[in-house]
Amino acid sequence: MMSDIHAADRIIQRFREQGVNALFIPHCNFGQEETVLRLGRAMQVPLLLWGERDEAPDGFAWRTTDTQCGLFASGKALYRGGVPFTYIENCMMDDAAFREGFRDFLTAARIVANLRGTRIAQISVRPQPFLSVMINESELLERFGFEVIPVPATQILSSAKALADTPEATAVLKGYTDAGVDTSRMDQQSLRNMAGLELAIEQFAAENGCSSVVSECWNIFGEALGIRPCAVFGNLIDKGLPVACENDVHGAISMLIAQACNNGAEPVFLADLTQRHPTNDNAELLWHCGPFPKGLKKSGSHAFLSESMGQWELKDGPLTLVRFDGCRGSYQLLAGPAHTCQGPLTNGNYVWAEVDDWPRWERKLVCGPYIHHVAGVYGDYTRAVEEACKYLPVSFDRP
């Protein structure tokens, strides 16, 4: 119970010792705004402010709470002190407003916590013509603490060859067949090389504390191993290690944000915005050559590997599309809801998705600072992503 300014320092010390990375300050009466401000300024973590709705006055009897009144005071103190915070309206604990607001705050706090200290392994360089995936590496480190860890492709290739014929590689390949993915179109050596590459990337990320990976994917693996890395990337995403192809560092950050939304309950994906639906003006093809995780494939659809690329449609359901991007020192985070819909069969990995107004989305994406890649996560987490932007040096952008 935090009611005395002199107790604040003891509370702060304990919270720091315990590694607290979010605060919930529920008011049970008028509260103590001075203490709330001191705690918020010291901790510098996502902060939730709420108080339960007061009971009806009992005639001339003295009111014992006036919780709502105290919330106004605490809110002003935090605002004056420059402490960002999340607020849930003055309501009862069993109201939908509290349940939904608390859920969104936890998601926002998880996004912020999961991004802290981000290290992204970068294998080789971006494709030469892709100016769209250029980044300012030093700015990402200085502003966000995001560190890009370069690794020569030769190092990964050497490890991949050494791991291709191990029992661990056999277990990787068994995972495809156990998940109902047909691998009969692939020769055994190519499958072994795929498994070796997967293990090599996974090993490097673990040894270097990397929570995601970006990689060149057009040339080096085909020349050295005779494979494309697409299905390998999808399998790593299935394991909880987001991998962005075409060395899209901002895409990897987008995937980490999407992954935090559902707390790793299921994998996310990084899609090309490829073409408009032939008959639905508000729908778009979310596609890529074959790096979508098999954990998201549509039940009952035929799934197979062809030229080391996954070939399957993703499952039905609501989506949140996310893109972190920036240019000229300004960074923005775009997020909005979508829902899968029916569309023509195509190759690679894909899903057709409908939004409220695709022409508006398209204008936003084309006019910048965004590109043709978006991260996708099943469920609607738009409000939580918007709330997370309060605690990150990035502007929320609603399409």
C-alpha cells in the first residue's frame, strides 16, 4: 500500500531489485499524487493508472473514497513530470472496460520489455537494388538500443555444412513430416542442407543473444548449398526466432513487436504486400516465396516444399498488420486490423486479407516511410500497439 511519500524510496528499491518492468497503480481512495509521481519518474517503465468506481453517497455521511477525484490529481502529476502512462476509465473491476484495458496494457508493456536490448543477427548484406531496406544502424542503437550483429555468410555456411549430417538435422526434417508438410519433391541432400542451415542460424543467434535474424536470401545459399533459405526461415519463426528475408532490419523489429502481442502463443510472419484482390477492392495478397511458419498453415490444405520453399496458404482469422519504419531521423509504427478472406490460389506462402479501406492503406504505405513488407499476427492488437508507442520514441500511425 503506497500512501506515504517516505515509503516511495523503499518501494522503488524493491521494484528495481525484482526487475519490475511495468507498474499498475490502482487507486482505492483519493490517493497520493506526490508518491505516484516519484515512483513513476524513478522506474521509467509502462505505467497503468486506474481506480474503481466510487459507491453511491450515503446521504450526509462522509464519503470515504472519492477515488475518481484522486485520479485527476495523479494524472496531472504524471503529466507535469513528463511520465507517460496508460489510463483505464473509472469503472468497476468486472466491467469490460477494465478487462480489455488491462489486457491491452499488459500487451503494450510486453512489447516494450521485449524490445529492450534487442540484438539482430545480420547475415551478409541487403540485395543491391533494394534501397527500401536501407537502415541507419547507429541511429537504431542510439535511439532505441537496437543492436545489429553482423555475421559473415561464410561463417554460417561453414556451420551449416558441418551440421547437415547430424542427428539434430534428422530431427529438424522429421518436424516437417510430423506437421503434415510433404517433402517428397526435395532430394535428400537438399533437405539435409536445409536442416544444417537452420541449426547454424539458430546456434549463432543463441550464442550471441540475438532475438531475431535478417539475412540475404537471393544468392549465397543457392551457390554454396544448392538451396533457397525460405523454408528454413519459416521453420525458425515457428521456433520463436523471427527471421526477415532480404535483410529487412525494420521488418525484423516489426516481427518482434508482433510476436510480443500474443506472448509467443503462436508464430508471426513477414509478408510482401503483393497485389490487390481481383474482385474485392479492400483486400490484398499477403505473400512471400515460402518463409511463412508451418504452424500457421490452413488446416486441410495441401502443404509441400518445392525448391526449399514452403507452399501453403495460411489459416483463417483476424489479423493485426504491423510495420516499424523510419527515414531522415523520424520513426513511425503503423498497425491496423485486417481479416483473412477468400481469394485465388497462388504459389508460395500466402493469405488474402481484407481491411476497412485498402486505398487509404495503400496511400499511407506508398507515401512513406514504409515499404512492401508487413509483419502479421493473428488477433486484433491494434490498441495495444498504439499504447506501446507512448513508451517508445516512435510515433503511432493508424492507416
